[in-house]
Amino acid sequence: MEMIYATVVGLGIATVLRYLIPGRHSYGILLLPAIGAAWTAVAWTALTWVGWKPDEPWIWVISLGGSGVIAIVLALVLNRARRGIDAQRLHHLSGGRTSRA
């Protein structure tokens, strides 16, 4: 049962981070929450298989903290990659005649 709570909290953390990190127009609205929830569920499952108990604080820290870290890194990487790809595509489609107005 704790895994469900942890997964929902991981989803919530990633959702909040989606709106705190600039450049959210670069990726879909559900991408970060889905990745956050998936990380939390996978980390929680792996740590319980290793033998960690739900009442230990480190299983919560690793599962939920990892959700936040992965959401931040993914948002920054996607934003940077999208800007580069968009600039390259605009250059290609305009035949090299892009001007900023």
C-alpha cells in the first residue's frame, strides 16, 4: 500500500517541478509526471526486493528524491535539445534565410 502512496507523491513532485522549471513548452504536459511516477514505482519495487522496509526513511528519500532529480534533469535536457532542434529545423526549412523580427 505504501508503494501507491509513494508513486502518487512522486507524480505530484514531478508535476510541481513541471511548472517551476522554465521551458515547459518544450515537452508534453504529462511527460514529467509520468516519468516521476514511473521512477518512484520502479525504485520502490527494487528497494523492497533488496529487503528495505517501508518504515525506513531511506526508501522514501531515494524514491521521492530520485523522482525530483530525474524530473529536473529531464526538463532541462529536453528544453535545451528542443531549442537546438527547432533552430536547426527553421534554418533548414527557410533555406538559410531566417531573420528575427
